Amino acid sequence: SDTGSITVWRAPYTCTASVIYAWREGGTTAAVSASKNGLALTSSNMVLTNASQYYSSSATQNQNFAAGDRLELALVSFSGTVTEVNIQVDFNP
């Protein structure tokens, strides 16, 4: 399967996840998520219904990171021929 999650960062210090951004090219739709140590940062997956458009969602749960916590990003599902998915998380100190 082409879905799944990957650890992309390990917090070097205490910080707070604030906003998750995502973008999709191609296909019909895609759903993505971001998590800390396996715990979702939002109450539901971000669904990217329009291509070539940034989506954003505030981190509303599990957003406080301690040194050593992992940031994981996931492509949860997609339909059609999705050619690109970008996920970004902004942090505050």
C-alpha cells in the first residue's frame, strides 16, 4: 500500500505544535494526519478535497512536545492518481 506514516522529526527541546498544513496534486482526494508519539494532533484527519490548494488545521490535542518526542506524518488514504502530497507542521517555542 502507498499509505502509512513516517517519523520525520525528533524534538530537540520543549515546543508546541500550532498548525498543520497540507497540499495535494493530482487525484480526487487524500486524507493526511500528523501525530506526536502516535497520538493525533487533530481530532480528525485532514481531507484534501481540492488539488493545488493548501489546507490548514490547528493542533488541538497532544500538541505539547518534550525533548525526544517524535513527529509522525501520515498519508491515511487517497483516491485517483495522486502525484504529490506535502505535510508541514509549524511549532512555537
